[in-house]
Amino acid sequence: MRPALHLALAAAVVAAVAGRPAMGGDGPAVRWAVLTEEGRSALASGELARAELAMRKALDAAQVLAPEDPRRAVALNNVGFVLHARHELHEAAIFYGQALELRERWLGPDDAAVAQSLVNMAELRREQGRAAEAEGLYVRALAIRRDSPLDRAPLAAVLRGLAAVRGEQGRVEEAQANYRAALALADELGKLHPEILAARRELAALLAADGRREEAVELLRAGRADAGEAERMPLLLDEAALLFAGGRSGDAQALAEQAMTLLDNTFPPEPAATATTLAAIARQQRDAGFSEAAEAALAHARGLLEAAGGEARRRGLLDLLSVLAFWRLEEGDGEATDRLLLEALALARDEAEAQPLLQVRARLLQALGRSQEAGLLEAAPVPPATPVRTLPAALLAEPRPRG
């Protein structure tokens, strides 16, 4: 889950607990608290549709509270949070904007809750490709967070977000400065704090993309010192990926094996993100000739995604199944490819996601001599497109000969 959205969820939980009276009652404040807790529980289990329903009902309850009651803004923010998690970005922005307006009006422009709303909106604008707007929102949030000495974790999160959006614009030096400012907070937060570890990994990725791979490797190695198993595992995977990219496949595979051993003993705090990293490593392993290890990595990634639940599970499995289907296609196993494509199609929710898979399956069925099925498939309608991230285009490529 995105750091900014962690803040929104935390605010919902705190507000729900604070808003619940000690004794019984059935007023709007109690209803708001109960429904917010129900939405939080649904979010934790990945049931986004149920979470949205509960949060919208909580918003209805909050609307009858006093205009200045902070629970009104929290309710708006929480609906935006769920819509953001469902990738319904346009509607999420409306609710985030309303929450921000209320908070600025009743709490003032420098309140921590205003910073939270700014970061949530910044992350959303970044996903929409509106980098300049996202940067401006992060800068405003940073000015607020810098003046809040009580909790430095939100400051680190803002610095990471600002670094990411600047890095995406090719402003590497500025992004690096932001990441290093976040890392400097390790003295207050601790070297193994999740925000510090994330900043280290993201800075390493930025350095590697800028051609400074050895510097990135050293940064990751420094992070592994004194780290526990849960913290060491993603750093090992990141370093393995860099070594694979640098042609040091033997050293890379040794690190990947260490990481897999740790994964057998610990469950990562962000299973979907770890699964994405494993899938990337698996591609590198296969290209380097470690086919059995690649299959094991993808199997482990699939297990993590099944545990993640919700939209993260659906999107991750969609990508993973497309990779597996392409591998089976390369190997000439048409029937296995078709089974994987059908699994992936069952997860697709719109034309943008389904169309590449349908095109590949039509070509596959033709090659398998099932021309009638292929013709029916090409004529079948698909759901209208919605603004959802599309699948990788790898499946549209012709199979490569394997030596």
C-alpha cells in the first residue's frame, strides 16, 4: 500500500476509536465509528467493494455532525482512499479535494491533517501523470511536516514522495537530495524503520537507473548490516536484481537464494510489493539460465499475492499469469498457455486488460488448429474500457527461440 494511504487508514482508525462513546447509543457519531471500523476491517482483508460501501455509509452519518467536526473530513478522506485503492482516480480526487477543503477551513493551512490530505492528493496526481501538480502538493506538505517534531515518519514519507516525482521527471540530483534527507532521519526513527528502508531501496533504484550501479549496490549492502530477516530479505532481492542486470548472474543467484530462504521463514509486511520484486527477479533468473529457480520464484510470488487479497492480488496475478503464459508459449506448450490465459482473462475487468490477452489467445487457438474457437473469440465483445493500468505487452511479442 502507498505510504500516503497508510496515513489515511491510520487516521480512520484513530478517529473511529476516539469517536466511539464509552457507553451505548445509536446517534450519528456512533454509527460513523462503527461503519468506519467496518470499512477498515474490509480494507485490511482486501474487500474493497465492502469497504467502499461501509465508508460511504460512514460519510452519510458524518454529514449530520457539526460543520466543523473533523470526522466529516475523515469520512470524505476515507471514501477517497478506497476509491484510490480501486484505481478510480477521478472520483477519488473529488473526495480528497473535499476533505482538504474542510481541513483547511476548520483546522488551518498548517495542520498535520492538511498535510495528510496534500500527500494523498499528490500521490493520486502522480499516478495520473500530472507530475508538476503532484510536486507542488508534496512541497506544501513538506513545509508543514518539517515543523512537526513529534513524529518524523510522515516527514520521511513526504520526502520519499517528492523524490519519486522528481526522479520520474529526470531531475536525479534533486531526487537524490530528497532521498538522502529522508535517510538522515534514521537517527530519530532508527535505521530499520520502514520509511528509512524504503528510502534506501528507492535511492538505490534511482542510482542504478542513472548508471551508478556499484554505488547502488553499496547502499543496499550498508542497509543489510544489523538488519533482521524481514528487513534483510528485500535488500537482498534488490541487490540480486542489480547484479543480474550487471551480468554477475552467479553472485546474483546466490543472493536470490538467500532471500528465498528468508522468505520461507518470514512473511513480508507488504506481500504484493515483494511479489512484484520476485516476479522481476524470476525474469532475470530465466534469462540467465536459472529456469528452475525462476519457476520457484514465481510460485512464491503467487502465494504472496493470494495472501495479499483485494486489488493488489488481482493486478499482481494478472501480470504474473501473463508472464507464465509467455514462458509456456516460448516452450511450445500451447495447452498450458491457453489454461494460463483463461485464468488471466477471468481476472481482467475491462477492455484495456482483456484485449491483449484475447488477441494472443486467438492467435494461439489458430496455431492449435482450433480455428472455429478463434473466430468466435475475435467476434466476442469485451467490457468498455475504464482508466485502469494495462497489462505488459510481452504477450504480444512472437516467441523467442531458446538455445
